Amino acid sequence: MTMRPAHLKALEAESIHILREVAAQAANPVLLYSIGKDSSVLLHLARKAFFPAKPPFPLLHIDTTWKFRDMIVFRDKTVQQFGFELRKHTNPDGLRDGINPFDHGSAYTQIMKTDALKQALTIGKYDFAIGGARRDEERSRAKERVFSVRGPGHTWEPKRQRPELWHLYNGNLAPGETLRVFPLSNWTELDVWTYVLAEGIDVVPLYFAAPRPTVMRDGQIIVVDDDRMRFLPGEKPETKLVRFRSLGCYPLSAAVDSPAATLEDIVAEMRSTRVSERAGRLIDQDQDSSMEKKKREGYF
Amino acid sequence: MPDSLLRVLTCGSVDDGKSTLIGRLLFECGSIPDDVLVALERDSRRFGTVEGGTDYALLVDGLAAEREQGVTIDVAYRFFETPVRRFILADSPGHQQYTRNMVTGASTSDFAILLIDARKGILAQTRRHAAIVSLLGIRDVVLAVNKMDLVGFDQAVFDGIVAGFHALLDRLGPLNVTAIPVVARDGDNVTRPSTNMPWYTGATLLATLERAEPTLRPLDVPFRMPVQYVNRPDHTFRGYAGTVEAGTIKPGDTVINTTSRVEAKIAQIVTMDGDLATAGRDEPVTLVLDREIDVSRGDVLAVEPIPALAGQIDAWVVWMDETPLFRGRAYQFMLGTKSVVGTITDITNRLDVDTLTEVAVRELALNEIGRVSISLSHPVACEVYTESRTLGGFVLVDRLTRNTVGAGMVTAIKAARSDVYWHRMDVGKDARALLNGQKPAVLWFTGLSGAGKSTIANLVEKQLLAMGRHSMTLDGDNVRHGLNRDLGFSEADRVENIRRIAEVSKLFVEAGLIVLVSFISPYRNERMLARDCVEEGEFLEIYVDTPVDECRRRDPKGLYQKADSGQLRNFTGVDAPYEAPLDPEIRLPTLEGSPEVLAAKVIDALRERGIIG
């Protein structure tokens, strides 16, 4: 195990404090588990916060049915290994209507992710939902609170955010309100990887470089994960040494050309990289301020 | 590899070039990825203010609304790192109406950058920013004098500004000041020394931040840990989880629960990485004690000398809500991990941050900072803010909207129950009630002037009397002739008016009586205050529901006519609001029944609730 830099110790302490505040203030909390590296760090922190007990909240996974197969395998292994309670939700309307990323574009994200999340939070009557979002991911996230209030319908109103002082987190809710809680608010992508390395945390193998079948589309490398992939005329899968920086649904998350096959390689690559993490997330580039718009509508 | 984390507040106004400075720091430290830079070039053409160049300010002005308006409307957090340090910048806007954001950013920062426009020098807003920085306990600042290119890189201008700032220090309290002349747009003295200002030989801004050692509290203070969460997975384990606020602790040390003053020894310091031999400031731990003592969330585990247990505190309060702060109002008071009800007992002075002097006031408006006294419903372990940010910093939460409406810093503590002792009497409320053959209660009739409150209350009381019950009526108008004759109709006086009536009602409830209060009481907050005075189930909110047009038509006292003609001001329903009850125990729609019918409805409700047999 690598020595943990002092600033990671400070970030870890802050995140544990936040997770304990959730346990103390919430009536029915849930942790939104997205299987990615941030979720892996979040689970690790939650285990630390409540050790020797298990974290006092279940995990919720919004399953779009288009996650990479390796992600689902990793999810089930992790849940079993640590004895977490996993709750899954898929938007039944989207499933019935056959909504998919090939035919429906941004409507797919709205229906299978945003709507599905809102449904699951409403059905579960969760008052606090913990997520792994970080302030460095995108400009509109920089102003997000740690305890972020959502109005009725899970909407986010940037101008109605509560002042957040010291380490006092106001988790009081008026009728119809819920909270999203972001314990990794002050972490960067590099912090996440350095911490994963220092703490020996397991992450989905897709983050490590391996030869994978790919096609190029609009300058992005798309990995072919199963036989649901639709090829354009003339397209043929080509094996390339690639890995992922950010994981979502398979035809929407682009891979990067990288030989980084170990955590040490990834941290070294991160230190020299000049491309943002979300550049591979095709949904964020639809329009200017697209993330802010999605957040207002209830996207995580 | 960065070896530490520095939290820095940046303050300056829209025009000082603060966003540009931050954008420049992020850019120079490699925190801006290539694809974001491409977007920045595109945005610079669309929204930018730097002709033909890259506008780094657009990197940090996050929300679409802000980019369009060209102002920063909220506090934002930015990260960057250098080979020696990782930084968190709390970026808060400088214009006056957003003081609350600056206070928010300052509350978690150890260091501050104060940005000054070299052309303008020290403005009222500079004093305001410095005052807030000082009040929030930041002791180390960099004075970044920006736009030096626009004053010809003139050292005399810089020196004049620095001298002017030093002259403020005796009114601000102790601040360690480092002054640097910069050009944020071009990067002079931001990350590299400026060739334009050879007369400046000090460190660049970035080098200063890398070397900064904030003046923190000494490490040799006694141990304190507010208990966050009791970890009790099964009967074999019971641990107290929290973050160490001050001092160090090791197994075998004796700690005291500040609330109960009961002591125990530390048996184990549990973490997932193994038990610790010692734990210190800012470490999240789970403490196991050697014996079972009563400890819950909100208690503070400490070693001698332990924190005071406050019943009342004096504090600087920064008001953050549109509705002003008044004496008599009650809020949820959150400090450390404790949450109680805090009632504002006094507001004396406001800090005029432009002149750094104090002015006598009776209320605090949005973004004002004042000296406030708060009485606490339960004792709270706390310290003055200059000793401890965690045990001396608190927030006030509105109990209806649940919003954070104020932030405070404790300046003085009055011990709980030391000067005014509560005498426990042998004859109690229950005994008196038993003798009377009834349960005491407050029937709180609320509604517009002329709604029919007093008429119905009068009928109810006559029936109670006929049934041999013991009652008392408090009428809003009548009380103003005596007990409350010193009060007018301003919002602050209305709050005090209702507080006194609630307290008197409580005394009558103690006496075992059924108390009928007929009182406009237009604000939900104040009715909640009255409700809190008595026990659960003893307060019945009775909404005498009459539309304002009907009240105006009845106008038994001719008051609506006066209000409509402007002779009477602050009149509820005309030029002052009435907040209708959301969930009253009893609602009496006067258009649907005669006063007699409605009074009978009240009597029935009293029977149903077992108040009368």
C-alpha cells in the first residue's frame, strides 16, 4: 500500500463526517450506486465511517439495462463481498417502449436515467440520497452544496440553495423536499485515483487498458460490449488497447486510447493528461450548459 | 506530491478581476483540460470581455444565468494543485447583496486573498471583505493589488494602497498581511515574477500560497469531540462516532460527557484501519468507553477543562434571509452536532462594515451583521468562536421553511441555570387540573380583524362556564391596554406582543385553566412559538376563517376604513400579510355557520380530545 498523501487524509475525514451526518439526520437514506470509481470510493468511505457496523443504508442502482456486462458482474461481486443490501430499479415504461441509446438519443438518458432515478426515489420514499458527484466534474457542479435540497419532483433550483457553513449540514426538510448528498464534493479525479491506489480499492476492470473490440464514431472510440451493438454501413469492430476514464452506458461512454494497465499507470497518466474526464461522456455535449439543465430536471 | 490541503477564500468585486485571477491560477497550474480550453475559446468569443483574447473569468463563472449576466451569484469551490500543495478555493462574489455567500466561503477557509483594483484603491467593499474575513476567524490574508498595468506599474500607487490597508488593521483585529502587485489578465506575479515591476522583490501569489502556514489554534488544547452518531450494530458493540475537534486522546484517558458531567475512560479508538494508539484534530474516529454512560448525538466528549454548558449566548449573527430577524423569534439552533430551539432575546448593535463601527438597532435585515443574544431551550456545550470554530460557530434554521437563515459566532456564554434557578414546586399542573376536573389547554383563535374571533371565543367561554369549567380569556386588544401597552405595530413589536401573550397563556395552563386567546397573530412562526410554550396536545390552533372582503364589509371597529384610507398602517389583510394556518386543529368557516354553531363545534372538539369530560 502506498503512503497516503496528507491532503487525502483531510478529504477522507471530511467525507466520513458527511456520511455520518446523513446517518444521524436522515429518516430513510439510500446510497446511489453507479458502479464507477467514485462509487467504489464512496462505498469504501461508508464502510470506514460506520466500522465495525455496516453502513446503515441500502444501495440503489438505476439499471438502464445498457451498462457494460463487466459493470454488472462487478456490482454483484461487490455487494456480496461486503454484505450490502442492493435495490435495483429500471424504468418500466422505458423497458416496455424499448427505449434504447441507438434509436432515442438524449430521450434515452432522460427516460432511462433521470426519470428512472426520480421514480426509484419516489417509490422508495428516500429522504436523503447519497451520490458520488464531485465539484470538479463540470462548471455548474462547482456551486453545488454538499447537502443539496431538491424541491417537489426532485428538481434543483440553483438560486434556492441553502448557505452551508463550517461543517454544519442542515438536513431539515419541508414537506415534498428531499436531499442529495455529495460526500466527494471536494475531491478531484486525481484524488480519487490516488486514493484508490493508496487504499487498494477494487474498481471495474474496464478502467484498465486491455485489447477490446472497438469502432470509431465522430472521433470517439466506442467499445462493442455485446451483440446489441448496431453497426453503421462499412463499420467493422477493430481490436484496440483502450480503457475507460468514465463509465456509463456502453454505446454512450467512449473509451480512451491508453496503455495504462495498472493503478500506478493510471495515476501517472492522470498527472500528465490534458483532456477532461467527461469529454468521453457523449450526453454532456448536447448543448451549452447541458449539465445544469439536466440537474434542474433531476439528473444526478 | 502535495503534502497538505489549503482552503483559501477569494474576495473581490465583479470588476476587480477576481474570476480572471482564479481562472489564471487554474490555467497556469494545469487544471484546465484541453477540451475545456477549446470551449473557453468559443465562449470567449461569445460572452468574453477581453477583446481578441481568452477570457479566463469564463472558466469559473459556472451557471448559465451568471454567464449571461456577467456576475458571479453564488459561492463556488475550485480545486488545483502544485507539486507542493493541493488547494480548495472558495470563490465568493463581492457585491453587497451577497455577503452571505462570502461568509459561507470564509467559514471553511484558513486563508484569504483580498483583491483590490489598483485604479480604485481601498473601497468600502474592501473594508467589508476584510471585516468579514476577520470576523470569521481568518488570520492570514494576501492583499492582491490587481490591474497594475492600468496604473503604469507605479510602485507609489501600490505602496499607498498597502499603507491604507494597514491603517485599517487596528479596527479589524489582528491580520497577517502579505501584499502583492499583480496583473491577473497577463499573469504578472500570479505564477511568475513580473518583469514589469522590478521594484517588487517578494514572492508571487502562487509561491505565497504554497508556503502559507495559516495561524491555527495551538495543538496543546484539551480534547473535544462532538458526538455525531452512536454506532450500535448489536449488543456487543457500542461506539461514539465523531470527528476530533481539538486536542489528542489515547486509550486510558478519562473523558467527560459535557452534558451530564459523567466520566469514563477510553477503552478503544476504533477505525477500519485498526485501533489507534492516539487520535488528534480532524480525525474521524469511533470511541469505545470502559463503562456504560449515557451519551447521545449532540453531547461533547471532552477532557478538563471541559466546555461551558450554555443556557444563553451572545453572538455575532450574519442574517441571510429576506425576512428580518426580530427579538422574540425562535429558530432551530445548530451547533457542533447539537440541535435545539434558540429564541432571540435581544438585538443590540449592527456592525457597519463600511465604516467598521457599531450602530444601535432592534432588528437585522438581509446581509446585516449584528450583536444578538439567544436563549437556548436545552443546554449546549460550546466555546467562544475565537477559541473554536466548531464549538463556537452555529446556524439558525427557520422552523417552517427549513432554510438556513442565519450564521453566528459565539462571543460570550452564560451558563445554563446558574443565575436564574428554576424552582421545582410540589404542586404541579396535573394536580391542579385534577382538582378542576379538566385538562388545561390553550384555544388559540387566529384570523383577520373582524373575522369573529372574540365573538366565538366569548360564546365558547360562556358555555364552559355554564358547564362548571374553569377558564380565562386573553383578548389581543384588551392585553394591549395593559401588559403590552408599550408595544406598537411594527413587525418586531408584534413578535414581542405574541411572545408575552404566549408566556401568560402558559402560566394559566400551569394553573390548570382552559385559556381562550383571541388574537389576529398573522405569522405562522409566532403561532408556532406560542405552540412551543405548552406541551404537546395542549395547544389548539383555531382558524376563524373569514375572507378579507367579508371582514371589510363587517368592519365592526371601522379599522378597515381607516387602513384603506391610509390613516392606519401595517394593518393585517390590507398592507400587512396574514399567513393562514396550514394545518389548524379546528377550522371555523364563518360564512358557513352562525357563531353559535361554530362555538358548539369547538365544544365538541374539546370533548373529543378529553379536555372536558
